[in-house]
Amino acid sequence: MSALPATPLDLAPLEPILARYPADRRSLVMVLQDVQAAWHYLPREVLNRVAERLAVPRSHVYHVATFYKHFSLTPRGAHTCTVCMGTACHVRGAGLLVEHLERRTGMKAGDTTPDGRLTVETVNCVGACALGPVVIVDGQYVGSATARKVDRALEACMGHAERKPEDSGITSNGGDSLGAGTDRQASSVVAWGRPPDPQTPTASGDGKEDTE
Ligand code: FES
């Protein structure tokens, strides 16, 4: 499920973006990059305004917006977690990482959490096959990724939850070199997803997804 804006879009952030560049078509990609950074996607209203201000046909703006995978026409989360599902990563367990993230967030890969904080997505080969499986969290590569490493990377980007572990239904029975497996870690994991079903094996508890 994607988070849609509840109110009419505030276009105010567009003015300082446009002011950074010459008002012609050579600026289009740079403007779109800044728009994507500001809204985490390319809102239709903004694209139309950009076309007017840069004196570029809307058709060309949409062509560019859909040509580059970096750009999204649908709302994305403030944070992104991208799992590489290329062959090298797939055979090293990338599918289990996707399942872990889907279970934690309660949504399918490709969706954004209802609060608009996190998008989970998959891609094919990000060019770091030797590090597989690879997960990219807010642009940071996590090599030889495990569920626990991904949890930690997300936690670092999205912050800790104040929620108590007894509220989460998570039990922690594993440790690691950074002290994971503590109640604090169990608490923070739910910051970016729904509390897992207590009956559902967790990454730290089933021994399948996290081999570190
Ligand atoms: S298959 Fe994942 S980086 Fe190449």
C-alpha cells in the first residue's frame, strides 16, 4: 500500500529548487533530482509546474521522469530499503531477506508503509555481486547481508523506537558481536514495521535467515 498525500500538495519547496538552475531544458534532470529528494517521488502537479517554468513540453518531462529508474511517479518512503534480487544475490538468500522485510513491515516488496517512512523494493543486480546478498539502505550498501544486518542498518537510518519489547511480542534469544539480541534491539526493530506475530519465527530466532 502506498502512502498518498492527504492534503493538496504544497508546491512551495519547488521555488528554491527552480531558483538554483537556469530556466531551460538543460536543467530538467537536475531539477527532477532535487524534486525527488524533496518529495521522495515526482508528484504530477510538480512535474506540470516544472514543464511550465523550464518551457519544456510536458511529454518530454514525463519521458525523462519515466526513463530513469532513480525517479518514481508514485509516493515513496522517506527511507528506502532495496534488496538486490539478481542471480548472485538470489542464490545467496536474497529471497529470505525480502520475506523478512515483508514480515516485519506487513507489506509486500514495492510498497511503502502507511506512514510514508519506508519503501521496500527489489532490483536486479546493483553491480556488487561479490558482496551478495546486497541490500541498500538509504544509499548505504550492506554486503553479505543478513536479516540482522539489515535490521541494524534500518535502525541506524530510522532511529530507535521507544516501544517496550514486551509490547512488541518479540523475544530475543540470540547475540552477536555488536550486542544485538538484546531487548533494546528487539524494541527498535518495530520502529519501522509492524510488530511481528509472536508465533512467527524471527530473524534472530529461527536460525534460517541470519547465519552470522
Ligand atoms: S546480483 Fe546482486 S549485486 Fe549483482
